[in-house]
Amino acid sequence: MRVLLVEDDNFIRKIQKGLMLEYTNQIEEASSYEEAIKIVKNQNINLIILDIELDGEKTGLDFLKEIRKSLDTYVIVISKMEEDLEAYDLGADDYMRKPYNSEVLKRKIEVFLKRFKVEAKILKLDENLYLDNEKMLVFYKNEEIKITRKEYDLLSLLIFNRGIVLSKTRLYENIWGDDGETRKLETLVSRLRTKIPYLRDRIVTQAKYGYLLK
């Protein structure tokens, strides 16, 4: 699961990030409309925690209005104001008023996670290849393919971000949880291509940067 925190107060955003680390380490951060728009255009985001009051001319409501033209990402709006019906009209899924209880926010996130886990149980590349996220299995033309956990993590990241170039640094951090030698990642990609020939030409290497799944 990838989360986007849109909050112009660095201290509050740091607290939110600490809370979200209980659920995922795939966390993007933005303090302005422009930063947030850039992220959603280049990343597949599953959950957005959105502050209405942002730095700059455009607000969180402007951001919400813009993304709802093409995305149905789950959005929890946070504001100093009383519950704003405009936020719901623009497509907010939930609303919290500042200051808020972190435990209440956690409960709201957990409600979303129940929904997300159901939706993400099966992750399909196409009619030929899919992942069973519940059992951590890979199937090609309904035949199971044996791969390691790290290979599975890599494949799920590529499928989930299909069509987006992922940097080697980002992939390494998401799979191993820290920085490291990119050669280790390159070996993992090579093994995946070997075990699943169907992916050999679909995993495209972007020279000196990363990988893209077509």
C-alpha cells in the first residue's frame, strides 16, 4: 500500500508518517498542491491524508477537485474547520477536524485497510499472469510458478506500478527496507525474467535509472 501525506506543517506530517509506518513503509509526502499533483501523476497512490490548508494559492480542496477528474483514490480530509460539505461534494471519503485524536485516525485507516485488502487480494497483470496476495502465489495461465519472497515483492511492485518507471533506489528500499547495492536488485530482476519468460521483454530496463513493466 502506498500512502500520500499532503500537509504543509512539517511537525504534523512527521507525526502522521510515524503513525503510517505501522501499516506501510511506502509513504510519499507533499506540503503543497503542486508537489501533491506531481506525486499522484507519477505514483499509484492507494490512500491520501489531505490537509485543506496548504502553502500557496491552491488549497487541498483544489487538489481534491483535480484528482477526482481521473482518480478514485481513498481520501481522508483533515481541516481546522468544522466538517466541510464541499469536501464531500468534491469526493472526500472521510473527514477529520484539527486537532484530532491519532487513535481515531488509526481507526479510520484500518477501516480503509479492510476494504483495500479485499480489493488487493488478486493483483492481475493481464489475463495470463496474476498474483494471489493472500497466499503469496504467482500464476501464469493458471499454472503456479515458484518464486522467492523477494522476487514476489519485486513483481508485485512492478505490476502495481505498471507503466511507471521505478528507480532502482525506490525498488531497493521497498524490497529490502534500506539503501544498498543496486547489483543485488539487478540480480533479482534477472532471476525473475528467467523464471517467468513471459516477463522477459515486458520488464524494461531504463539505463542507469530503474525498471518499467509494460
